[in-house]
Amino acid sequence: MYKVVFLNQGKVYELFCAAVDSSSLWGFVELSGLTFDAESSLVVDPTEERMREEFADTELLILPIQSVMRVEKVKRKGSSVIRDKDSGEKVTPLPVSGPANKR
């Protein structure tokens, strides 16, 4: 199991996969066997749900080597997260504030 941290559209993604390989395309890295928490009717972490939906049909994720920040071989899977590139804080895909008062 590998934890891969990479930049994607101004955000830092942390996800888990079964394999990391060099690509036949020069300058790229291949991730396969993307792993997310088991699907259930109760959504505990909306960020993980968003990533599961974004990569639902992905068999092989090919990333430019420049976007990969870190690769770790880990003993067990943790939570997949999306962080703000500048602050490092977890990005919440749902609105944080309630609806604005209209007058």
C-alpha cells in the first residue's frame, strides 16, 4: 500500500493505491489500485466521498512527475484528503457557511 501526495489544480491530494510504477511515457508516474473506504450509506468524510466519485472509473492514474510531492510505502490505509496548497488545511467540498440572508 502506498500513500501518494500530489498537486492537482491548485490543491494537494493525498490518496492511497496498491502500486506505483514509472510510466512508459517519459516524465510520468503511474498509480494503480486506488483505494478508498468501503462505500456505505453513511458518508462520514465528504472529502473522501468526493475523491471516490472523481476517480470512480480510474484504472490507472498517470501523473506528471513534477506534480508528485511524496510517495510513502505504508502498512495500512489512512484517510484520503484534499488540502489547500498554501495553508495545508483540509478542503471541505461542502459549503461551510449557511445560506446568505436575502432582503
